[in-house]
Amino acid sequence: MPHYREQIRKAVVTAVTGLGTTGANVKDSPVFPLPDNTPPTLCIYARASTVDYAEGQLDCAPMREVQVTIEGYAKTNNALADTLDDIASEVETAIFDDASLIALCPGGILLSDEVIAINAEGDEPLGKIEMNYLFYYHGREGEPDTKV
């Protein structure tokens, strides 16, 4: 069975595939080429994973946190900021409405969403919005593929 972090990331990919603005243009990777005429696209990856032990407990199931980053890209001459805001709205709704993702990690929060780049070079302006989500679960050491 894959690492629980991978299970969460793949559930996020599934949850946001087929949205109105980005459709099936979802990449399970932090890097991908962005050629001209690319439709709005999402790029998803796990950025960080931390473990929080309860004080004084040796054989416990610590709280694990996985930060998943979703980057939304859009190239358009029309209403670029609106397109990025639409992406953020659709992604947030999908994340918190997806039953399989909620079953994997009932504790999930939106840490931030921020338009971090608008680049006017090239044939069309390129915009990027970064959304960071934090998912919680309990898991034992030595069993990275299972939650408790």
C-alpha cells in the first residue's frame, strides 16, 4: 500500500479533477511544461509532512500533518484575476465536499491561497495561484501507509 501522504495527494487529485475552470487538466507533479495555448491547469504535490508526538508517550500513534500544495495556472488575455479566483473557489469547494478525501483525513484546513505571480511576458499573460491545505491523521511509526 502506498504511503499515506501519497494516498492523500491522490485523493486531492481525484477531488479536483473535472472542475469547471480546469477540467481534466490536473497534474500530480510539482513540475510540468506549460506550452502556449495551455488551458487553466492544476499542479498538485505534497510539500511537507510533520509528526507531533504526545509528550511522554513512546508507543503512541502521533498526529501527522501533510501539507498539500495546489498551484493553479492560467494563460489568458481576458480577466486573468477572475480566472484565478474561480480556480481557488472551485478547488476549495471540491476539497471540502469530497467524501473519499474526508474519509482519509477528516481533519483538513485551508492554510492559504495567494495569487503569487502574474507574468506578462509571452503571447498571453500567465497567472499562478497557490493554495495550501493541511491534512491531519494519526499513524504509528513504521506504518507510513496506515492511519489509526
